[in-house]
Amino acid sequence: MNRICAVCRSDPGRRRHRVPPDTNKDEARKPSAIIATLAVIALLALSSCATVPVTGRSQLNLVPDSEMMAMSYQQYGEFIKASRLSQNQSQTAMVKRVGANIQKAVETYFAQNNLTRELAGFAWEYNLVDSSEVNAFCMPGGKVVVFSGILPVTRTEAGLAVVVGHEIAHAVAKHGSERMSQNLLQQLGGMALQKAIEQKPRETQQLWMMAFGLGSQLGVMLPYSRVQEHEADRLGMTFMAMAGYDPNAALDFWQRMSATGGAKPPEFLSTHPSDESRIANMKALLPEVMKYYKKP
């Protein structure tokens, strides 16, 4: 509200003029508003922590699994409709067989550790897409796609188990939910996903693409963080071992991936950093994961 100056109030016959608002007070309010907003965000983050299975790392998770999976299943369905599924029956059967074996290992591990509730709502599915891309991914809820272009690199069923185990590990560790939560917190102030979809559908879609990248390019996932990648390596090697695949195959696979890079690395390699430190880390993990391995 504009105020009348003190001189005009003291002399009623004087022409009155308005005094502009006290901008200093408005400026003074800004820091307190910013502090309050940051406090809400911090409280939201602290109250929304989850724990990654096997590794025990705390992660931010603002998104209910049911909402995350609903979006995942919709996007996955659209992707499959727009893709050409492989007609190679033996390769398709191998993808489905490896996927089912890794799934059984995951379900067994989660049951043994009283974590079965974390897999509620999973609708496992495995498809081989006919494409020259050297790539694979797993969406939240266990929706797996393997591109036929990666099979010459995996070579064996154990090599394929490395890829499928790694991608499923990202899903069960809820790395996608973690990235979506970080995006919601940073871009929309921690707005609930359902509210964001209703009020800011375009922004929410962009955040989803930032978290997964599915649809922006043919199934190309955006890079996970180094921490998440190491977790996926560790979990993936554990699950493949439980499924009866020798974890040593992981070292062989990543060495082959490194050798196929050339001037422009394939998509799977570019979105999954592979270097000497990664292979060294896998070697260090072998004593831990080999205890789960039993030769079939």
C-alpha cells in the first residue's frame, strides 16, 4: 500500500503525494523467504531417504514406486510399439532365459534379506530389439530391452548376463527414481510427481527425459553417476553369480567393450563409463561376489 508523506498529513491544505513502498522491507523479506524455502527442501530431502540393497548407501527418493512404474510402463509400451522386435528365435529365447534367471536371483536375494516388498509392482519383461546399436537398458519395474547389436560383444550367455544383470541392478537399486527425485528437487522445488504431472506436464516430461533419456534418442539412456555405475557393477555381478553365471565374464565383457570403442564409442559404452579403474574395481569385487557363484 502506498503511504502519504508526513508533511502532507500535517498540512491538510497541501496537495498530497504518495510515498513509494519501502523497498528495503521487501528486500529484507527475501533472505528469510529463501532460507525458509531451503529449509523445506532440506527437510524434504532428509525425510525421503531410502537405502540401496546390498551396498547400503542412502539415496534420495521423493517418488512413490507406483507412480514411477506407471510412467515407466507407459513409456516402455510406446517404445516397444515403435521398435522392431527381433525375429531371431534363438537369440530372443536367450535374452528371455537370461532375464528370467537374473530375475529369479534378484527375487531370491531380496527374499533372503526381507526386502521382497521393494519389488512390489514389478512386471518383468524382456525383449530383443532388432537394431545395430550396441545398447541395452532396464526401466523401473523390470522392463528390459536388449539391442541385437550388443550380442556380438556379449558373445556368450554369460556375457549377456553381465549386461542384463547390470541393467536390472540399476532398476532394483532405483537409480532412475533417485535421478528423477534430484530433478524434481532441483527444478520444481521438490513438488510431488503426481502434482507435477497435473500442473507442469511439459516440465515433468522433460525431467523424465533427463532421468532416463528414453524417447529422446532410440533407447539411449543418459549417463548414470560414477557411484551408481559402481553400484550397478557390484549388484549385477552378485545377481549373475546367484543365477549361475561366472562373474569373471564381466571382466572379459568390459575388456571387449573397451576394444570396440574406436574413434566413436558405441552408445552402451558412452553411457556406461568403462576404463581401467572400472575393471580394476570389478577385480576387487570378485572375492565378494564369487561366494554367490555355484557352477550349474
